[in-house]
Amino acid sequence: MDELCFPLLALSRLRMGTDGKGVTTLVAGAGCPLSCRYCINRRLLKEAPQKSVTAEELLESVRIDDLYFRATGGGVTFGGGESLLHAEFICRFRDMCPPEWRIAAETSLAVPREHLLAAISGVDEFIVDCKDMDPDIYRRYTGGDVRLMKENLEFLLASCGAERLLVRVPYIPDFNTAEDQERSAEALRKMGIMRLELFEYVVRPE
Ligand code: SF4
């Protein structure tokens, strides 16, 4: 088997209530197609990853919390950066880790469709940060095109069902308003998204 590696930026253990159900370990990887103005990882994303790990090596690093994962229904959450750039790696990790662990992926869905196709079999829950559903706000904030995110969201909804999707809708100071945030939430409800979380970005001075 070839050496499929993950560009590890950081690993954070024993998290609760931030990355999906139960106790989770957040595994952050390098690379992202967007350029969000308040991205807390912007500096890190531009640098070379601290290290590259195989699925076996990552499993060894996170196995220490096996009992917590099993007891709480938690597991490993891949973040970033854009986790779905590493969909193939995530699926290999899923195949190797205990089946009771829950595997989640935090994503903007600003990725080509093939990454979604690769991720579906290995990811139990997609945690989507949609930014904003308005094309102009989305472009101003991320530099990207909202159509890619919307089309990918529709595809995931049709392929996996609403239960496996949590969509987070941010209030982004200076980029959208509470009304814009609610408009985005309403558009998502109309699409059939059932699990929504509205929250506010905390903006740190650069
Ligand atoms: S999608 Fe996330 S990691 Fe990528 S630039 Fe935006 S905030 Fe940063």
C-alpha cells in the first residue's frame, strides 16, 4: 500500500461541545482554497505543515482517548484548513480505527466534487461552515464563489441525508448582519437542512 500522508498542523485532545458529539480529538490539516478575512489559521495555512503523518501514525497518536470516544459517542474530527482536501486519507483512517469511533469533517465545501465522493464512505458527520448564502457577501469574505458550496451541499444532502449534516451559519462582523444570517438560515431550511447552528465569529486583532 502506498504511503498516503496527512499534513498535520495541530492536534487538540479532549474537546467537548465544539466539534460534534461526545469527546473529540481535533486533527487540523494544512491547505485551504478560500481566503477568509478572519481566518485564525491564515498564517499557519501559508506555512509548511509541521509534520506529515501516515494513518497508522495518526491512529497511534489519538488512540490514547479510545475509552473517552467509546463512552461518549465521540471520536476524531478532521479540520483545518479544509479537511476534505484529505478525503482519501480520512477514509483510510476510518478503515483502520475502531468502528465505534465517530469520524467528523469540518468543511467549507469549497472543494471539487471528487473530494466529496471520496469522503462519503468515511465521514459520519459533515460539519459545514457555510459563511453566508449571499453571493456578494460570500465573495467579499472568502474570495470564493458561493455556487460551489451550494451545489456541494445539495449533493451531500441528496447522497447522505440531512442527519449527517450540521450547517453552521455565522454572523460575520463587518461582512454580514443578523438579518443576512437569518436569511441564510431560512434558505438552508428551505433546502432541507435540519441541523443548523447560528453563531458569531470572534474577531481577533491581526
Ligand atoms: S475556510 Fe476556514 S481554514 Fe479556510 S480560509 Fe476560511 S476560515 Fe480559514
